[in-house]
Amino acid sequence: MSLEKITGIIPPMVTPFDSEGRVDETLHRADVRALLATNVHGLAVCGSTGEGHAITTDETRQITAVTVEETDGRIPIVAGIITNSTQAAIERAKAVEDLGVAALQVTPVHYLFRPEDDAMVQHFDSLAQATGLPIIIYNVVPWSYLSPELLVRILRDVDGVIGVKQSAGDMKLLADLLFLTDTDWANKKGVRILSAVDALLYPSFSLGAHGSVAAILTAVPELCVDLWNAVREGDHGRALILHVMLLRVWNAIFADNLPANVRTAMKIQGRDGGFPRAPMPQSSPEQIKMIDEALSAAQEVKFS
């Protein structure tokens, strides 16, 4: 699949667990079909929203395989890897290597100790050499955060790394990354810069981000597809209205139990995301009320 297909609205799916903490494959298949019906441009699995830090390698393969099967080649699938060593990342990559995913979305290590820059480059280089799959760096871990300059170094020097999912609230970092990759070498390589600045997707798209993988997309996919289309069509009046509605939804769901709150947003709209995996708590009554109010306001835009 061409790397150019990795673009637009790519919701990071929740992983549905039952009340005993087991993966609920039936619910996952149903949500894949529900998201396909909203005209999203791709799907990501086993990322932060999917609690990729809390699932096993076998579960990663199971979830990824089910998603690929249900989409049947209609849109690209990005498989998440959240591990704490190069060896573990390679093991997980090999577990999904034969399934037909478009790319891997890989975090730096997320435990306490940050590798130095050279070790960080080596981490992604070793992973790229061990698998034939394209790699998107998921730049999200606060104490292992990669600067735009280090990201560009890895993009230039490591053949298999083809993109970055930029996950921080600072638009300057995203703007710098887009600026530094607006080059002939990056265009030739097909570099993908994806925004996970959930609160600021409108300016992200306006600045030239190739798309987004962000929790807000899973909570309200239709609004996000509408925003993407509005920006591409130059309809900035509608894009601004959508931005305000999405910001309200984001402010309602953003918390330490974000994946649980995404499930609450899904449930209110008729999609069942199951339970979060312990010890993550479900949404509190106060959170449910805030999310319901934000979604009610968003419905007025959706149907206007």
C-alpha cells in the first residue's frame, strides 16, 4: 500500500474488554464496521487510546488481525507498539508483520529512563532493520520526548522510518516539524506528519499535517471527517465552527482515564467500546455529564 494512503482521519480505536478484562472481539468487529460507515480514511489499533501499554503481544496480533479482516483492504491499518525495549518492540512488530498493515506506530520507551539521542536513533534503526514494515514514530512520552531536530535526524538516517505522530499540545513543535520536513528528501521519501494535538486539529490541518491519529477522532469521527474535508475545501468558516465543537468535546473527555471517556462518548452515540482494562477507572458521573453535554452541543453542528 502506498504511503500516501496514510492520510486524513485515522481514529485510534479503543480495545474493547469485557468485565473480566478479556478482549471482546465481537465488539471490536462491530466498531470497525461503525467507523467504516463514517468514511474515515484509516484505522489505528493498539495505541494509547487502545491501551496498547496494557495488552500482550498475542492480544496485539489478535486485535490487528481482526481489524485487517473486517476492513478487507478498504483503508490502511496502523498497528501500535508501546514497549520498553528494542527487543520487545521487535518481537511485537514480528507478531503483526504478516497481517497486511500499512505501518507500525511506535513509541520511544516509556519507562523512567530516557535513552540518549544516539541510542534513540539506534532503537528505531534496529526495529526498522528487523521488519519490512514502515514505521511512524509516536512522539508522546514526556520524559522520552523527541525534538523536531532529532525526529528529522531519524527520518533522514533510518530508511524504514517514514513519519511522525506528533502528540503534544504545543503547536510550535508541530509547526517546526512540518517546516523541517518541507524538503525534497522528505517528499521523495513520502514522509507523513500526523497530528495528535486533539484540541487544535483545525490549525494542524491548515498548516499542512498529512492527517491525524488522535483520541478525539474515535470519540466523534464524523465531525473530524467533516473538519478534514472543510479545511481541504477551503471552507474555513465551517472549519472554525467544527473546531469549537471539537474543542468542547476534547475538554470533556481529556483526563487520566481518557480511553474510558472515549468509550463513554462512543456509548452515548450508540457504539459499545466495552470496559477499560484495570486499573483504569470508568468515567465518573461528573465526566459522563460533561461528555453528554458536549456531544449534545456537537449534534447541533452535525445536523445543521
